[in-house]
Amino acid sequence: MKTEIYCKTISGGKQEFNLRVGQESYLLFIQSYRASNRDYFENGKPLTHALDITNVRSWATRKTIEKLLPAIKYIEKEYGIAILERTLKKESKKKTSYNRSKIKAGNFELLTA
């Protein structure tokens, strides 16, 4: 499942940041227009690259990247989907069930995990 973040310029000097998961698109937030954000996010960035702040020089783009993680967590909670790796790991741990089997040892029944 391909996940990427992209931005669109909308009327009134605003930019709309969206999260695309497969074919679905979710609105993250809208903020004032910045050319550096347009240059960085216009064609879409994979989620891992979009959250990496190390190669970004622009102050405005760094501030935008800081806003992405809380917005993504909100989308996960609101729509009940798992996007971030740590959420995917948490979901996989929740789904494991433990099978207990009975062992007969003499006259006693023991439960084993």
C-alpha cells in the first residue's frame, strides 16, 4: 500500500496538505501558501521521506513537517486505519491470540501456553 503526502494550492493564498493511502485521499490540514512547501510536496513524497526533516533547509518546510505527524495520528484515530509503522506493529500485536492446549499428565489436566 503506497502512502504519500502531497500539497495543492487552493484559492485565497492557501495550501491544502493531503495524505494518499492507495486510492483514498485524506485532508490533513490547510495553511498559508509557502513556495518552499510547494516545491517540496507538490509532486508527492513517500511517507518516510516526507517525515524526514534532515535534508530540509527551509524553515517553513520544517515547521510543516512537524505538523504532519500529529495530523496523521488524528487521521488514523478518526478513520480507524493504520498508516504509520508503529501503528501497524501495534495492530499486529493486538491480533495475535494465544492458543492454550490441554495436556493430560496422569490424573491432572495442565494448561500450557
